[in-house]
Amino acid sequence: MNFKDNKAIYLQIADRIGNDILNCHLPVDGKIPSVREMAAMIEVNANTVARTYEYLQQSGIIYTKRGLGYFVSPDAHDIIVSQRKQLLTEHGEMDYFLSQLKAVGITPDELKQIYSEFLNK
């Protein structure tokens, strides 16, 4: 996994797991890889993955079954969507994106076409 310098690694791993949940690669009540398995898969320290799982568990996205591992929470999808919408709107990311569209002259119709093409990939 390639990591960006502007965001903590454990949060980038959490985003990846969130994407897997949103894209139905990890179903509700589905088991996720153990800390060690995930660390080996993405080539990071197990402590970093443990921090990711702790963060996801505190957020209500995953839960543990004693002795069995970590599983996707029934509310995970809704929690992730809510968190990401909040990030886009409250932290100015959407305003920045929209201001860039305006600056380069992309019209709503062009944006609709670009987004439609993206969805069809």
C-alpha cells in the first residue's frame, strides 16, 4: 500500500478498510483480517494496524468477538458515509473542490458528464 505524507498511516488504513466496506468487499458481520495478517498484507508494523483497529472499533465500524477476531459492524456503512460527508462539508474540502471547478470553468453539465463517466468505469 502506498501512503501519503499528509495523513497518519493508521487513518489511511482505516480509509482503505472503509472503502472495502462501502464497496461491499467486507460485508456486515464479515470477519476482517487479523492485526498480523493485515500488517503483513500492507507491509506495516502490527502496532499501526492495532491502532487502526482501535480507532475503527471506537468509531463503531468494527467490533470484536472474544477469541475470534474483528468483524464489520451492522452500522458500519452508515457511520462511514456520515463521517465522510462531515469531512467534506465541515472541513472545507467540498468548498475547495467546487472553487477549483469554478476557477477552471467546468459547468454543472460538464461535471455531470465527468461524474457519469467515472461511475461507469
